[in-house]
Amino acid sequence: MRTPLVLLVGLLLVGGAAADPDDTGWGPDMHHEFPDDYAYRDCTVYVYNDGMSEAERIQSLGYTVTVGYDMSYATISGYDVVFIPLIGPGGLSGYEDDIEQYVAEGGGLWIHQPNGYGWVDYAPPGFEFNVTDIFYCYPYEGNRIVDAGHPTMAGLAASDLVGRFDTVYITDLGSGYGLIADGYPDCATDVHCAAGIYGECGKVFMDLGNLNPGSFWPGSNQYIINIIDWLCTGGFTPADSDTWGTIKEMFK
């Protein structure tokens, strides 16, 4: 069942009854409260536009976060992970080559709830996907991990996953993706999240959620940590043994 816009807005903005969060920081019927004792994490994240006000949550988990409005290679190449929320097809016209070069050289790209109809065209070749509806198949929180061995799912249960707030059919994923989670049981044809390797060491992850604490189903902290840490590791390092990149690779 596709959910009307009025109900969707209400679900994203209104929390439910209070409940104690578990040890991941997630509570099923409450807004998240995030501890301030996360250790510094050696990963820099560039959040483009921050259309759903998620940067603060990512930063609260120990990452170095920059919010910006420039997707040129010169800008994004300085970061380990680029996080693109709420940007639909055509929304990054002119930056496709910059993004492809960034990922090809080992960058980590997280495409997050495009919220626009059509094929997401700014992803690297093979990592496009088709958003057929900007509303979700109900229930948005009904999801299943189908690739429990993927590093992004380590230690997670289905309840840790962020809710689905766009509709992408599994058959409309680019060939570079492997499906990680779906909308089982009621929305089993729908993607929850998928990921893949581009080139030798670039990484792409896509999902359809909203990590803002005010979202009705914002996922656990560990969900975010797993994804960013996977995107952040194994990327491009310069060949020169005197470079910081090589040193960082040695001690990952």
C-alpha cells in the first residue's frame, strides 16, 4: 500500500510514546537520544546540502562532518565519504564526471533517499537505480536483511534498519549493486538498501531512509557506523611510500 503525503509528513515529524533506547541508541517509539561519549573516528564525511538535517547525528557518532553545496571533484576528493540525501534525478547535473572520478579513485558514496522520480543519474555507471514512487510501500519499517554477511550488516537485526521512504524495485537496481536488505514480507519486491564496488576500490551504498532523529524510523546508531566505516575503508591510497595515505592503509 502506498502512503499518502499527509500521512508521510506526519510520520516523519511526529514521534510515538516514550521508550528506553537499547544499547545502539535506538528505541522503537521515541526520538533518538545520542550519547556524547563516542570516540573520535578517523573518517571524514562530506554531506551535500543536508536536506533532511542528518549531519548533526552523523557528527555525534564521532565523525568529522562538513556540510557543503559543491560537488566538484576538487572539493569532494578531500573526504573519505560523500553522503548525498534527498537529491533526485537531474539534481546534480554537471557533476556526474566528478562523482565518478571520486568513486573510481577509492571514495565512498552513500546515496540516501533521492525523493525524486526516475533513474538516479549522478551515480557511477552501473549504480543507477529507478525511483518509481517517492512514497513507500507500507509498512516502511518492515524490512529483512538478505545479505547478513555484508560488512554493513554486521551485528544488526532488521529492527536496526532505517525505514524505507521511497520505492525502488529490486529489478530496477543497476548491475553494480548487490541487494543487502528488502521490504519483506509485505514489500518484498522493494529495495531497502544495496551496495557494490566500483572499479578496484571505490564503494557505493544506497538506501531510502531518513536518519534524522525526528524521523519515525531513523535506524540505529550502529547502522550508520557500519555503513560509514565500510565506505571509509579500503579506498584509494597513493603509491608513494612517504605519503600519509600509505601510512593510513597500513594501520586500518
